[in-house]
Amino acid sequence: MIQLQHVCKTYGEGERAHHALRNVNLTINDGDVFGIIGASGAGKSTLVRCLNLLERPTEGSIIYDGRDITNLSGKALLELRAQVGMIFQNFSLFQQRTVLRNVTFPLELRGEKKEAREARAHELLELVGLADLAQRYPSQLSGGQQQRVAIARALANNPKVMLCDEATSALDPRTTASILQLLQNINRNLGVTLVVITHSLPVASKICNRVAVIDQGRIVEEGVTAKVFSDPQSPVTRELLSNDSLLVETEQNVEAGEAK
Ligand SMILES: Nc1ncnc2c1ncn2[C@@H]1O[C@H](COP(=O)(O)OP(=O)(O)OP(=O)(O)O)[C@@H](O)[C@H]1O
Ligand SMILES: [Mg+2]
């Protein structure tokens, strides 16, 4: 279980201070696919970056399974990061490394032997459906394939949690559907808790069992996805839903992509 307690994050100081997170309280349970939705600039990325301490909260605590990790440093911080995988919109692969060596990278950092780490990487590439592409370079892959490599790399250390920051935003609807399916399998079969940032309500409604809506750094609504979307309590959620005129259309595209 991950708990955020009174988390605030302020960038800059004095007149230039920007309050990106304001008193955020959230509980993410083991096995959740937890969605964080909100407009651009609402604080979504800042929130997930606090979960692996890529950003330090200015105030408040981040608690994993009852252990306060907010002030970890050194080796303990590296160990925490190994427990928390992350994937991004732009895939963030190492362009000079083959697919295989992208996936072995986290294991190299841990000092694993070449044979062991390559065996593990092959296993992971199999899992994400890229067993044949181990020797290619990222530039020789489609966007969806690159995201699969990033997912394999994020899984290398057997994380309990994976943070997905707009992981499908750069992909077409059909590829989006296949990546969402892969993430869902990882959640169900490997028991990895997913925290999914998205500005796409169809993506959230497709895979998230719970969602939190964030607006100007505040959580304005949180709950079971179907309930939040069918009976939104906050004006911000209502506006997001009404602005999303593409909702129905995109959902249909996603369904169509999946059927192929
Ligand atoms: N390093 C930084 N220094 C100063 N301000 C920052 C920094 N990172 C983010 N911010 C500001 O904090 C606010 C929240 O940013 P964040 O990236 O968390 O938003 P977001 O919800 O992820 O937006 P998007 O959907 O566009 O990715 C924004 O106003 C942003 O300009
Ligand atoms: Mg962002």
C-alpha cells in the first residue's frame, strides 16, 4: 500500500513560488490500477515523480507498506527506485544500446552477471512480445514496440509498483489498446500495482479500478472509476467529462483496435 499524507510540492521560492501539489492525501492499494487524471499543468507528473522521489515533497510524507520513505537517500533510495518501475510518454530508451542491452541496464547497475541478466532480459522480451527483436536499436522500432522495451526494462528488477506517465499518449488508438492490454496483464498476472497518469478519460475508464482527479495541485475527487465517471461529484470532473467530446469516438477506436 502506498499512502500520500499531506503532500505539498512547491517549485521556486517567494514571489516565484509555484504550488504544484497542495495537501495531497491518497491511498493506493496493492494490486490497484490507479488512475490520476487532470488537465495539463494540474500536477500529475509532479505527483508520480514524488512516488519514487524523482521529486522530493516540500511537506508531507510518502509511505510504502507503513514505512516512511520521504527522506531516504543513498543506497536505501536506490533500493526503493528498484522497487518502483517507471515508463514515460517518450519511451526514454538508450538510443545507443540494443533492445536487449536496454533491458539488461537496470541489472548491470545491480551488478548482475552477464549471463544471468541476459537470460532475464530474454524472459522479459518474451513477456512483452518482442523476443525476436533483441538485437535491434530503438530507432528501428515502432512507437508501440519501443514502449514494450521500456516496459520490459521497467520490470527488470521485479518492481511491486509501476508508474506510467502518459505511457500511451504518443501512440495511435490501436497501439494504445495493445499496450493497455499488456499493462493489464502485468497487473493481473504479475500483481504489479500500476499508477497511471493520463489526460485520456477512455484510457482511465478502460484500465483503472480507481481514479483521482487533480486540479491545480489538489485532489478534487477520488473513487471507483465507474462511479466517478457516471456520477461525478466535483465540477472539475464534470468539466473534464464534458470537454472530452472525443470520449465516445476514441473509445470506439480503442475497441476497434483491440478487435484486430
Ligand atoms: N521543475 C519545475 N520547476 C518549476 N515549475 C515546475 C517544475 N515542474 C513542473 N512545474 C510546474 O508545476 C505544475 C505542475 O506540473 P506537472 O508537470 O506536474 O503537470 P502535469 O499535470 O503533469 O501536466 P501535463 O499534463 O502537461 O504533463 C505546472 O504548472 C508546471 O509548470
Ligand atoms: Mg505531465
